[in-house]
Amino acid sequence: MSVNTDMPDTVVDPSELGAIGESRHSKRVLLVWDAPNLDMGLGAILGGRPTAAYRPRFDALGRWLLSRTAELSTSGTATLEPEATVFTNIAPGSADVVRPWVEALRNVGFAVFAKPKVDEDSDVDADMLDHIDFRNRDGGLAGVMVASADGQAFKGPLEAIAATGVPVQVLGFREHASWAVTSDILEFLDLEDIPGVFREPLPRVSLDSLPDEGAWLQPFRPLSALLVGRQGVS
């Protein structure tokens, strides 16, 4: 019996083998939502608990995530999979009140991480960071979006991820997230700029609708931003 040593008609470039393997690799486009933090921020803007008109619509947020995933998929060969999780606390005695909201989120396609609110230290920040780290292992993230204004918890870890080349967006309210607005490596997106997330415009103070007694307009950026070469007002 003879062995055929003829070269095949089609020769595969070794560099293409890597591309083929990469195309079979799946990566996540991850959205995590800090419900306690954003509820507090929205309440500060509204001056109280939000009515139905001012509650975020997670179906619209989910559609935006799908669009963002499609956008990121054009820049690589890996298969991208969107994933969204809401992290929340459950205060004692509130389970029956919160349950319909949790079920509605799950019905839209969001996962929910619920943690008992035992004391002031029962925060979900560490759980959010653990989940981001878990998904980021072995280069598993193609993009990450964190909806929170908690710069103390998220600024350093998110900038570290962004430094590796993973696109990182911070979602929130610009009044409360100057750390993200001024970052040179993070992208900030105001939740009100995502189509359909709010049914009605939020009652933010503007120069066109000032109350008779006047209003405080908070800075979008801290004064310290002037020390890092940012353009000032002349």
C-alpha cells in the first residue's frame, strides 16, 4: 500500500486557522444595572418616588442592548451574546411588593440578582463586580455597560477593563456621575438619551423652565478636571 504524499489542491494559510477558531468563540456583551443606586438617583431628580411615567422601561433598554451588540459584532469575528442583569436589594417585608417587578424583568429577558437588605453593608456592588470579573475571564467580554453612579466602587475596575481594549460604557444620570463623564477611557451615556427608556422627559432643571425661587444647577464636571488639560470656559 502506498501513501499519498501529494499536497492538497487548497492550502490553508495558518493565519486563517486562528480566525476560524476565533469565529467559533462566543463573547458576552454584558449589561449590569445597580437598582438601589439608580433608584436613589432618579428619586433625587424627581424629588420623590417615581410614578409610572418616570420609571425606566427595561424593554427599551433591552432593545438598545441588542442594537449595541450588533454594533460591536461588526468589529470582530467572535459570536457575541447579549446578557443583562439587574442587581437589587430586597428589604424585609417587601417581597410581595417587589415580586411583580422582578417577574416583569425576567419576562423581558433580564436576569435578576436579589439580595436581602439586612443592614447598610448589604450592598450589591461587590456582587456586580464579581459577576463582571467572572464574565471577563479568558477574554470573555466584548463589551460591558454598568448602570450606576457609584464611582467609588466601579471607576477603578472599569478603567482597568477598558485599558485592555474592551469597550466600557457607564449608564446613568450625568448630574450624579461626573467621574464617568470626565473619564478619558470610559464612555458615558445618559439614560435619558437611550430611546424609549423613559415615557416622559425627566423634570430636570433647565434655563427654559426655572422656578420663580431659582434653582441650583450642579456642575457636570469637578473643578479638578481643569488640571488634566481639559478645555475651560473663556
